[in-house]
Amino acid sequence: FDGGPEPIVFHGLVIVASSREDSVTAFESGTGKEAWTFLTDGPVRFAPVAAEGRIIFGSDDGCVYALSADDGSL
């Protein structure tokens, strides 16, 4: 269950959720450079989904988040 969700690729970013770091991080697919990280107050146990320029995911903190894929803003 906590083995690590599958990363997704969206708009040139590789997006990785972390149940260990309580976060979702985007990396530039061409360079591997970190583009942004969004921290939550609980583990993110499942892969996010992406649509219409947004990254959507749930966390064990009881919230569902919708972030801008461009900069990770809420």
C-alpha cells in the first residue's frame, strides 16, 4: 500500500507522490530538475491525476488538492 505510487507524466513534467515525505513533487522530464514541491499534512498514498492544467490528488490529512501544473500553486 505504501510502496510508492506510480509517477505520472503531464505537460513535460514527471509528477511523483510521496507517502514518506507527505508531498507531491514535479520534475522536468528533459532534465530531471525539480520544478516544484507541494507539502501536505499527511501521506499521499496514491498517484495523482492530471487534467486541464491541474494536478489533483488526495492526502491522509483528509483533503483533496488541485494544483496548477505550471508552478504547483494551490
